[in-house]
Amino acid sequence: MPSSTLQIYRNLDTFTDDQEYWKNYTDFYERFWGGPTSPYGFWYGSEYEAFQEAVCDYMEIERNQIKECLFIKENSEYFICPTISKKNEPPFAFLVDNIIPIHWFFIFKEKQKKIFKTHWGFGAIHYKSKIEDINKLINHFTNIESSNKEQKDNLDNYLEIIKNDLKELRKWLSSFPKDSLVVLNYGDLLSSLPMSSLDKEDSVKIATDFTNSLAQDNLIKANELIEFLINRWTQIEFANQKNLSPSSN
């Protein structure tokens, strides 16, 4: 089923036990494929098995000893997102089926949007930001208070849910170094959307406009924006579930 992911990429230099392993793994991966992994990447045919065999030979390990990751390279620094977390440690990623949780849109800025398109109909969207910058956005939103009590009543339920979700998200982020990178990947939720619509997907902008309207005490506008955003993703979730129903019977 279609899903989205929120992933943390931790600076390779901050790892302890596995640092040498990840250095060898990323070094070999770059030389094997000519560059780092990508939020847009996918495997063709037997490419994955061929890579696994090659990395085992290079690192002199058995296939069941392979630990894999996604990684990003920025300013000559490597940021690692292991595919499996160690026991009793927080996960490096959350995967959600059929939808993108609304509060994920509140931790990014519009300018951080990246779009990838191919001629054969594959497209992708992702946002990327540092944990320290995300914490600033969360703190700003959760500290907004309105003086317009009458109009605020209509927003209380939305605000309570979003603020609580953001606080839980902040708790998860606090388990990682502040210079870690966070990536929102729309994943294959985009598979049913026309390629021409990717540029118009503006949920992060709507979340930003909603935040600004709250800060300006424009609660009528804020209410319109949050209801529009929730309705948009409710319809997307419903459509994905509906598409799955025939195969699940």
C-alpha cells in the first residue's frame, strides 16, 4: 500500500560502535554506484542482490551480517539513516500508510521542497531540514496564543491535536544530535497523482500560512486553512484505502 516516511539522517561522526562499519559501507556504496543513496532511489531487477554480493566480498562478511542504510553527503560530511534501529533505541524513521500526518507539514519550510520527475512517469517529493531548525518551528507554533477567545473555540480541537503531535515529535527528535537531518519523503503516495501536479502540492505552505494566521490572530482565515488541509489529506487517505479494498477481499 502507498506510504510516506519521516527519516532522520545522523552525522556519521556521531556514531560510536558502528562508525567504522558505516564508513566502509558508504565508501563502497559510493564507488559501486557512483554516489550516495537518494530519497528518490529504487532498485531495478537483480541490482539489489548484485550489490549485496559485492559489499559482502568487500567487507568480508556474510549476507546475514549486512547492515544497510540510506545516506546523504553534505559539505563532505556523511549523514546516515540505518534501515533497522538497535534494540531499545528510538527508530530512525516512521512509515505511515495511505497518508502524510498533518503535523509533519509544520516542521518544514516551503523553500525546502525538492521535486524529482522522470520521463517514464515516476515522481517524488521530499523536504529536508536540520533538527535544530525544526525545533524552532515547533517551539514557535506551540507557543502561539490567541487573544480572540470567541473565534478560537472553533480551532481548539485542531490546535490541541497538532500541538500534542508536535510535542511528541520533538521528544523523538531529542534522542538525536541537533545537527541531524530530517527528511519527509512523500514516497509512493504520489503514484496516483499526475506528474504535472507535483509542483502544485503545497501542504507545507498551507501549514505555514495557518501558523502565520494564528500568530496574527486571524482565526477565521486560520480555520479555513486547517480545514482545507485536513479535507485534502482525508480525501487522499480515503482514496488510497478504497483502491486497496478489492485486493484485500
